[in-house]
Amino acid sequence: MNAIELLVQDHEKLKKLLEQISSTTDRAAKTRADVLAQIEAEVLSHTQIEEKIFYPAYRDASDKEGVKMYHEAVEEHRAVSELVLPDLLKTKPDSVQFSGRIKVLKELLEHHMEEEESEMFPEAKEVLKPEELVRLGQEMEAMKKTIKAEMKK
């Protein structure tokens, strides 16, 4: 699987989890907590493989516009990983506040995924050779397995 296919597959999984948690009510505290844990694991592993492997390759092969897109994507990751997600993890799953924070997380992530899929990924297909995308995908898959194994400890 090449890098872009892997990232799109991650996006699809995350979209399903976001849809699942968004459709819960404040009475589903346990379900919300369980799904949020899955979302956290997906977001953290996904952002790491992007930031350590895919983004640098894309940035280095890109023009000025691509470099700007790279920096914007990194900032969107930071907003989710350092601001929205930590607040959400401290919020009681049976509260109205949780629903509001889930909505914000969902909107941020959907915007980010849409931008990557409609702008960054098509551009990456142009600036990176197919064999490089395959190599990056293999590196990313291996790193993701390591990250997920570490999370389970």
C-alpha cells in the first residue's frame, strides 16, 4: 500500500469513529469513553507517521506553496493533539460540554482530512515518484505498528 492509500484508509477509519461518537447521547458515557480512546490512538499514531515520514518527504519535494501547506497541516495537528484532544480527555463523557468538544474535534479533523485529500495528496502524487510513495507507505505501516504496540503497554 502506498503512503497516500494508507493515510486515506486512516481517514476513513477516523471518520467512522467520529460519526459513531457524534451520534451518542450523554447517557452513553461508557461508549463515549471507549470510542474516544480509539480516536485518540488513531489520531496520535496517524499524526506521528505523517509528521515523521510523509510530511517531510512531501515538503522536501514541494515548491513554496507545498511548504506552506506542510506548515499549516502541522499546526492543525498541534491544535488537535495539544489543545482540543487533551481538553476532551478531561471532560466527563456524560456532560453537554463533551458533546460540544466532540463537535469541535470532528469539525477540525474533517477539515484537515478534506484539505489533505483534495490538495496535499494530489500534489504529493505529482511531486513524489510512485515507488517513493510505496517506500514511504511501508515505512509508515511499520512505524504505525510500533506506535500501536507501545500504546498497548
